[in-house]
Amino acid sequence: MSVAQELAGMGAGELAEGIAARRFSASEAVAAHVERQNELQPKLNAVAVALHDQAMAAAKAADQGNPQDGQALYGVPVTVKECFDVLGTASTAGLVGWASKLQTDDAELVRRLRGAGAIVTAKTNVSQLLLYAESDNPLYGRTNNLWDLARTPGGSSGGEAALVAAFGSPLGLGTDFGGSIRVPAHFCGVCGLRATPGRLSMAGTAAQVLFGHVPTLPDSAGPIARTVSDLRLAMDVLGAPVPHATVERIVIGMYDDDGFMTPSAAVRRAVRLAASALESAGARVVPFEPPAVQEALDVFYGLVTADGAAELAKLTAGEVLDKRISQLMRLATMDGWMRPALGTSLMVTGQRRLSHLVRTTGMRTQEETQALVARRDAYRKRFEAAVAGAGIASSAHPWSERRPWTGELQLHDALQRARLAGRSRAREPGAPGGN
């Protein structure tokens, strides 16, 4: 294995320690990841905007100095999702018309990464408008999954997860509105953390431009990495330090079927293995049944489409839209009289879930939207009551009005240990020196 391959295989923490100890330079670490990104790009197409020249210049400057207090990522190459503002680049969310709008400053979280000494090597691909679970758009094209190039890495942070999984980046930054960190992390076999909404700043992102008009459903940011220790390192940099809870003696609710859509047998088995790992780490796992899942989905999709996609229509006027976005826009703007008829037609053909989705989405009046917000608040209370009734640590839930619980990294730790124990990692596809 070459030195470059060895460096590309390291995590963010390992790289930071090695650079600080002068075992290798920031230039060597950055060059190794730039080389790996160039090698992967024809297969994965994960990089939307390469910042290699700037990164190498920053690495050379880092080699002339030493990490200061608070610079836990000194000289470490990182990547960020394309929707984050990076000085001199466009944050397009896959919209061709936004490609000429170069940003004059960094997003707040990008500034925090740089302040910790990190070096941004690239911005990574997304789904158009950050709205679906694939990373494909008319501007940058389609990102593929390391494990099977015919499949998707998920979305909308799919470029980030694909690149981290393929050792093109040790640490990435994503956003998550409805699964945009969690789905790609799952699809690509890496670790991802959607921070509680409000814990990490979303200032300076295309997501704020696109969805800032939907305060009832807040977006969130979070890190993507190959190890839990790197997630913890990133969170210490990105957010205000808070005491971490521990897994021991905490009560965790577990379910492997929400009663709405039954997962595959493999996924259900993985959930049960995770529960066992958490118990082994000292937690108490109890059965939990989420209340009225259909109601939660109805409220979510109702609020997302309450304006009939009017704001998105303004932002995308004259744009080349991905077919999936066009379908979503048609669904959101469909005349009210058509919905019952289409819903009935879909139900007759056996598409029960799609039928229900058609009936519950679409433009609302101000009074109807307020009613949806009231239903949302009522559901939150119902969920909290169910959690409390099961004796679960309810503050672990992101909707809690109490102080955010920060034991999620300990949970990730336990789950990662179970994953590592369950499979050999001697030679993973796409590892440095691999396929």
C-alpha cells in the first residue's frame, strides 16, 4: 500500500493527530485525498465542485504553522455538501440557473470547519432542490453508489456519503430535512448524524433559501464520517460544547415495523441486532409502538405542500427540472377537484399509500395551514406521551421541548461496535488500493 493510499484510509482524527505530530504533512494528507477523488470521479461522480488548487495552497500554508487551541482539524481535508456556501463557488442545489451566482462568504458551519484548521477539498453532489432520496440533477449529473455503481447512494447528501464511503474524504458535512443524511449514510454504510434542529447553524445554505419559508418543518445539518469518533470530533467543532449523556441505564424504545410500511427482513434483523448491541452497552431496551404514524405523515406532507409549491415555482422559474421534481410540483399544484378522483383511481389499482398521499397534499388556505400546525403540535404531545408512558428517555427525541439529549454519539458507538463485530472489514470494495 502506498503512502497516499494509507493516508486516504485514515479518519479525520487519525489525520489530525498525525499532522500535529509531524508524522506526515497537511500537504501529503490533502494530496492523497485529491488523488483519490480524481480516481473515483469517473465512477462515482460524487464531486460537484472540485476545490483542489485552493486546498493544496491551504495545505502548504498549514505546513508552515502549527495547530492552535481549538484547531482540532488542523490540516485535515474535508468535504461539504453542495448546498453549503463556500467563498467563490455557487450553491445551486442542482439548479442550472444558479450556477453563476458565486458566494461572497462561507456558510457558518464552513467557517467553523476552517476555524478548526480543516481544509475544504470539494463540494459534493445532491438531488435537485434537495428533495428526493437520490443524488442526481441536470447540472452535475448522477452520483453512483460505491457498492454497486448501478444503484444510488441515496440523497440528498448522497455525494457526501458516497465519497466518504469510498475513502475520498474522511469527514463530510450534510443537511437533513426528511432523511437526507440518514438515508445516504445507510445506503453507503457510513456513519451520519442529523443534529437536533437548531443545534447547528443553517446560515449560508441553499436549503435556507429553498425552505426558509417552511419554519414549521425545520431543516438540520450534521456530519458524515466512517467512524463515530469522527462524528464526535466534528460535533465538537460544529456546535457549542454540551455534556454528553451515557448509554448506561438509559431506556431506549425499539420497534422494527411502524405499522405503515413494513421494512425488509434484513432491515428488521439489523434493528434487532442494534437493540442487542445497546443492551450489551448497558442500556435497557423496551418495545415501543409509534402512535398514529399515518397522522404524522399526513401532517408532514400537508405542511410541505401547503403553499402549493408557490415559492419553489418562483425559485425555479425557467429552470430545467429533474423529472422527479416535475412530478412533485405537479402533485403539489394539482387542482383540488382532481385529487379525490385520482386518489380513488390509485386505490382501485392497489396503490393505497400513493392514493392517500395524493389526497393529503396540495395547497391550503391560511386557516387550513393553521389547522395543520395545530395537528402537528397535538401529534408532538401525543408522541411525547407515548414515549413517557413507555418509560423512555423522551428528551432523546428531536421534538422534545426539553434540553437536547446528547447521548446519540454513545448510541452510535454501540451500534458501530455491533456492525464491526458482525462483518469482516479486511477488504471492503472501494477501499484504497481496491476496486
